[in-house]
Amino acid sequence: MPHSRDPHERARRLARLIVSDIIIYNQDRIVEGIKEDTLFDLLKENIEVGRAYYVKNIDPAVAEQSNYFDHALVDILVKGRGNIPSKIW
């Protein structure tokens, strides 16, 4: 599959890839964080490192105009975990 030249599409893909990696390496912490409503506290360091990598590797104009990394956190990390018992839903 060829690389997209659209900087927004590249940023969206990179954000989704980074969040997917966070999920792969932190599955137990994610379950615990959702159950205890401490998800973002438990993953704070991973999210900060991922966000820094994301910002470093996308077009600066795209970073200023968009929130693709935060959207990926919600869409991939949180929405897909509705089956885990939690205080928040």
C-alpha cells in the first residue's frame, strides 16, 4: 500500500498506530484503569511518550490544526472497551 501524501491522513494513521501500540503493551493496565476510573493516570507516561513521538513526526501545521492523537485515544482506547465493568458507564 503506497504512503499517503496527505499530511492529515498521515497524522491520523500515525496517531492510530501509536495508540494501538499503547494498547498492545498495556492490556492489563487498561482493564484496571477502566474498572477503577484511573485509565489516564495509569497510562500517563505512555501517552506522553506517544504524543511526543506523534508531534515530532507530523507536519507542524497539522499538529496546530487537529487533535488526531486525542481522537485516536478515545476511538481506539476507550470506545472499544465498553464491555469492561466501570464506574463511568
